[in-house]
Amino acid sequence: MKWKRFKFLLILLLVPFIMGQSEGQKAEAPAEKAMPPGDAKNGQIVYEKRCVWCHGWAGAGDGPAADRLRPRPRDFTKGKYKIRTSLSGKLPTDRNLFDAISNGLHGTGMPAWRNVISDQEISDVAMYIKSFSKKFKRWAKKGKPIPEIEVGPEVPSSPESIEKGKQIFLKLECWKCHGKSGKASGPSMPTLQDDWKFPIRPANFTKPWNFRGGNRRIDIYRRFNTGVMGTPMASFKSSLDNEKSWHLVNFIESLSPTKKRPGVEEIVRVAEVEGDIPMDFEDPVWQSATKYFFPLLGQFQIEPRQFWTTIHDVNMKGLHNGEDVAFYFEWDDPTKSPIDPTKVYPLQYRDAFYLQFPLKMPSDPTKKPYFVGGDKKRAAGVWFWESESMKTVLLKAKGLFKTKVVGDATPIETKAVYDDGRWRVIMKRKMQTGNEKELQIETGKFLPLSFHAQDGSDGDFGTKRNVSTWYWLVLEPKISDTRYAVAGIVFVLVLGLEFVWIRKQSNS
Amino acid sequence: MKLNSFVKGILVTVGLYAALIVLFGAVTLFGMVEVNINGILFEESSSNILPSSIQYMYIFFIFVGVVLYYTSSAEKIEETIRPMANFVFNPEKKASIKVGQYTMYSVLPFFFAFVGYNQMTPKFPEPIALRVIHPAPPTTIKIFGEPHNLVSLENPYRQYEKSDPEEFKQLALEGGFIYFKNCFFCHGDFLDGRGMTSLNLNPVPANFQDVGTIAMLQEAFLFWRIGTGGPGLPDESWPWQSAMPIWQNILTQQEVWKVILFLYDYTPPQITPRTFS
């Protein structure tokens, strides 16, 4: 009887484990699930509820949100689709449409609809959007399947294969748009437009989470073999064979250490080092410092607003030596602005970076200035850097339109370098300056910090910027070695007490 | 098999919690699913019924209940404590208990040494500040340059829902245009708070599909929250941190009311504005 009850408890205990197991497997299942046959009539109902807002009622990519999205939503009337498995110039297969709706187009406004609508509905919509272009009907009359790219046996990654891929990358001039480092910073980048004359940016190979058609090896293989229709990205199939394609895949993969976007930490912990903090980016002290990743988003708060992000994220490191504190920033920007104006980017400003703190150390650090450039009640102190003077000044900000330079602020030593699609900036200042008008930085005290960034070549100026909300910064002191001694003493002490106890026990 | 009440207490605690998990299908501790927001993948609990904070609260109550039960009478206390006393003093000189004792003797010094080491390592925890997610609205507030009484304020377009459904449909559609020109970047195509910027924000954008957000609120509350945005929040709700713009600076009063119509119209039918009548 008792054992029976116990068994019941055991089963109860095990159920969640089993359930957890099956959940885990579901999450890992690849997207290659069967596509149910679609019904265009029902697809129209779903389309007019969910899709019209971006793609428009007539499928021309002109819904209410269209002007505020970049890349713009697809215009279905032309029958030109970016993400396909079909040969260059051909229509997408039904499966291609299903997958694009299901997975979304990463790094764009197109979400993964499988999160919220059923496979049946996705399939129905796929059928309906085909009706926007006559090309699909015309092709259907031929009664032939759409020809697709064949993917041959895989060449696994190796240093030799990556090197071969690099040679192909250089020979086919991929770098002219994508940049030698793969950061979308090639010399042709500022002239790139799609077939609808809208600006378009090449893929940044160091951020695979933004690859529109996915970042699996086979996705990359297909992309340069099928081309991205409607954009300057042509098909390179005629210059490649299966083996060369895999070399190129291996090279592109080698440009990014991770496929997943790095995680975001709430606290930047700045470690103490001995001696001067180097102003050299390559210095081993900087290379070994912890790197923090912060995503940015458009400045939606104050007109004129920024609807799409031009600088997606910024990486930060920090070091201090008890006297000076230095911050190292690194972010991707395809151009060193301003550049010569092009037809696509006629307005040119400088690049800029804003490191925001409260102007002065607040008595309660949990009460902060407004993250968009401070407010009337609490001023922000902004370390403002821009690419024309290459200098950093301190701004007192009580809102984006109430900002002025603090004249007698302690100088912020700055070094900035632009190389192939990336800005790197080091800012260094005394922790304690003795100037009451500015922030005094102390070890162990938490400070709010946030970031704004601008790409001047993409029209960012004034309120047009990419922003982050508040995070924390703390300078940590070097930890003394007394903790090892304490651990040792405690160990011996407890052991001694145990001996006394055991002897007492065996005596009694 | 005879179980003493100490072991029973532990089993009952774990068992009750497990039963709860089974009952609500809440597998927070075990099941994680990968979510994809515009290519950015992250893991989240596969449970959408019970948030983990509530589950931890339940686990706490169950634990307290079990402790109370097993300490409710002198015999129960005695019965619960006996196995512990047996282990420490080993009156019957059992060999199996001896093995257990010496294992403990060898582990304890390491444990306390670690505690000492840990105590001596300075830690810098984030300053604790609790954010009030649903602040009490002020009764009167100045929005769009005029004072409004939030208790009596009503959506001027709500009446058309019954009197003129065609007109109502048109107004909700206009609200949709406004939503997809301004709001969906954060609050998402599905109004589920999972727009393309949502992962870059803390606090995360509100999920209107959730029965715990707009379905619990009056339209006037939404009017206040939209009109004055993040900076219109009281200090305990972190006005400096919310990315919600001050929409009265960007939209008109009519546009705000239309977008509120849209929010309730586009979400499932059970999500309706709360009224006091």
C-alpha cells in the first residue's frame, strides 16, 4: 500500500521530465515539415487581415507601413522574389513562398508567421499572393515544375577550403559590395538600389542572424547560386560549381564567430588593470577585456523620428586603473561619413556616437534622466564623438533640443579608427576630476549608461539616430588575495572542530 | 515500506508541486522553446499559462503548508526530528549511518571554506529598484492641452459599435493604419508585443493579445498611457526607461481614440475594454 503511494509520487515527478523532453524535440525540429495544400480563397481572408498593412490590398508592397520600412515590403505584382530555391530569373516554388512566410525574412519587418498562424493558413496565403502576378498563371500553363538549384555533396569546412573560398570571393568581386571583411562596406555599397529604385544594403556576413533567407549552410549556398531577384545581387551559378560553392559557403561562415546574436547583459563590469590604460586597439589588455553587446533601435520618440535602424548594435569594453577610466566602442558602419553624395544617398552628414550618463552622480542612481537625451528634471551628461573632428566633448542635455557643450569640462582623450566597415573608438578620462559640473566616477558605484549612434551617410543627423535604453556600469576594484587565506583558515578550523566532536562522540 | 515523516514531507512537497505542473501543463523548469523574432533566436519557457514567478510563489506556499502540517503537534515534530537526530548521534551505532557521517565530515570543511571565500569576494549587485508595471492612473490629467477626468472619459467612437457598425469598421480600419505606421515596430504585427525592436527593449512592449493587459483596462487608461507615453509615468514606473513615445506630440486626439478601437477590434473577441457599468 505504502509503496503504491510512493510509486504514484514517482510518476508525478517523472511526468514533467518526459513532457520537457518532448518539448525540447519539438523546438529542434527543422523547418522541413510538410506543406499542406493551400486554398487561395481562404488565403485572401488571412491576407486581408494580416498582410495588407505592409504589402497593401493589391499586393503592390504599398500598405500603410511600407514607407517606414527598409527594406520595403515585397511588391507581389512583379513576380520577383528574393528568397528562392529556383534558378535565377525563375518564379519561386510554392514551398519557397510557404517557407518565407513561415520563417519570416530575418533582419527585416517580415516576422516568422509560424509563431502565430497555422501551417494551413500560411499555405493558403502563399496560394493567394501568387494571384497578384500573371507570371504564375502563365507558368502553370506550361505544366512543368519550376527548375531548382541542385545542391551536390557537401564539402566540410577546413582551412584549405576557406582559403579557396576566399580566392573565389576576391575573384568574383563579391567584396565590391560586401566588403573585404564582409561587413557590407564595399566601395559600390553607396550606389546600390533595388529594381524599385529604393536603397538597399548588401548582407553583412559578420551578422548571420540578419541573413534574410536563413543562415544554415544550405541557405548560404542557395543564395549566391539563385541570386536575390530584384536587387543588384546576381546569380553566380555560371562561375561556380558544387565544390566551389561549398568553398564559398565555408569562407562566408568563417567571417562570423557565431550564428546567434550575442546575448545582452544588463551590467557592464569594468575591471581594474595596473599601469596606464593603452590607447591602442590591438593592445593585449584591450583584447582580453570582456566585450558587451548592446542592440540599438530607431529613435521613435521625438520628431523627426528614425523608423529603421541604420546602426544595429554596438560592442563595448571598459578598463580602469583607479585613476583613469577608458571605454572601447566598436560598431559596424558601411561608410566613413561624410562620403561624396550619390544618387541613392544625396544627403551626407558625419558619423556620431553618444555615450550617455547622468550629468552628475545622482543621489539615487535608480532615478535616471530620460534615455532620449535627458529631460528638464534630470540632465544627461553625454560624451559626444563625431567623425569630422574625431574628438569627444561633454554635452549637457536636458532633451534632444536643449543640448549644449560644457565649456570647461575635463578633456576626454579620444582615439578613433575606421577600417573596412567598422568604427573603433576609445574614450579615456580621469575618474575624479574635481569639477563639480561633471560626473565623478567611483569604484563600486553603479552608474546608468546608454548609447546613441548615427550613420551620417544614411541621413542620420539631429534627432535621427539609433538609441538604446539604460544599462548599468560599474567599476570593480581588484580583488585582494585575502579571500584565499580566509578560505584556508575556515577549512582548518572546521576540520579541528570536527575532530573534537568525533572524539567526544566515541568517548560517550 | 515505512517512510518516516521527514522523508514524507519532502516527497509531499515535491509531489504537490509536480501535480501542479501537470495540472497547468506548465513545464517552465524543463521545457524551453526557441523563439524567432526576425532572425534573432532566444529561448523562452514553453509554458504560456503560468509565469515562472507565480510558480515559484506556489512552490513556496506548498513548502510552508507542508512545514506547518509536520510541526502541528508534538508527536509530529518528534517524528520529523528523529531521523535527523539518529543521523547526528547514531545511538544504535549503525554502519550505514557511520558512512554517511564521515561523508558529511569530509564535505563540511570544503563547504565552509567556500562560504568564507565567497563572503570575502566583493560583489556588486545591481541596485534594486522594483518597477510598478500597472501604475494607478491619476484621476484628472492634461492631455492634448486640455484637462480630462480619466474616470468618466469615454472613447467617443465606441458608440458606433452598436449604432453604426459600418462606420465603426471604417474607424477601426483607420486605427489600423495608424497602428501600422507607428506602433507595430515594437508591439508587433500580431499585437503580441513581439515587434522587430522588442528584443532590444527592457521593459518589453505590452502584449495586447494577453488577457492580462488591455482586457483589464478601461479605454481611458489606454488614452492616458498612449497620450503621455513613457515620460508620463510616475517615478515608480521608470518614466526614463520606457521607450513608449509621448504620442500626443505626434498623433491627434482622434487618432489615439481610433488606434484604441483598433487594438480591441483586432485582438480576439474576449478582449474587450473594461467598463464600470
